Amino acid sequence: MSKIIVSANGTKKDAIIKKAAGLFRHKGFAGTSMRELAESIGVEAPSLYNHIGSKIELLQNICFKVANEFMLHLHQTEQESNSTIDKLKHIIQFHIQMMVNEYDEVFVANHEWKQLKDPYLTDFLLQRKAYEKKLIDIVNEGIENNAIKNIHPQIAVLTILSAVRGLEFWQGQKNQMEVMELENNMIDHLLNGLVK
């Protein structure tokens, strides 16, 4: 059997998690076995357990990796950006980049998180709520300083998150549109709307 292929700055565990995310996206968490994962990597199933404890541990790693990346970027954006519009622009850009560059992991975190078990399930949901609350706070800040019109902040955040999540449908057509064009158009639409 061949060895696990590891990227230049990754570990064997990282490579296993990335491969697992692809399988979970295509077959679902419940529909993927550790034996299939081992075969797709090119190792014997028992050797997987040298790097990962269980299938549920893989799902936990994927979900919290994605959640932590979004939260870390949000904290950085709050510290580095002055205007509300800049903050929202950087947040939307990051969501698009994650959907383009880490699609399998984001898809799994969006769809398979329900398979998590407590305390991880509760922790994951609390982290998602905290992220959404921070986005709502940013929109509220924009309303208060007249950078954003007086709209319901929760609906604004729901619209942004739904739009970037909708890029799942774009994945099948991505050859028809450059990523930069997609990013610029989405940011323009989400921050400025359709009306001239």
C-alpha cells in the first residue's frame, strides 16, 4: 500500500482530515466507513488509528477547524478594519475564499454538524451563534453610524450568510466565471443591492 501524501506544511492527520471531508461531502458522514477512508488514502484501515481516534473525531476536527477559521478571521477583521463597510467586505470575501479553497470542509461543517455528539454538538452550535451575534453587532454598528440603512440586522446577516452558502450551487459552474469576478459581484450586490 502507498503512504499517506502530506502537503508541504501539513501533517498526516491533516491529509486524513482533508480526504475525510471529501468523502463526507460525497457520501455523507453516515455513509462513509473508515475502511473506505483508508482505501482512498492508500493505507490499511488499522494504520488510520495511529493518526485519528474515530470517524466522529474526524467530523469534530472538520467542523471546529472551519468554525475556528471563521471566528479567527472575524476577530482579525474587527481589529484591523475601521469602517463597518470594510469589515463586512472582508468578511464576505473570506466566506467566498473558504467556499472556493476549502469547499469540502465548509460543506461538511454546514451539512453534517448534526451528526456531532454532545458536548461537541452544543459547543459547535454556541460557536455558530456567537459568530452570527458578532456579525449582527457589526451591522448594528453600521446602522448607528449611518453607514448602512435602517434594516433589520438579523435579516441582513441571514441574507449575507445564505448568499455565500449558496455558492454550493456555483461549484458545478465555476469554470464559467472567474473567482475574482464572482467575489466582486457578490460583494457589490450584498453591500449595494440591485437598484441603480
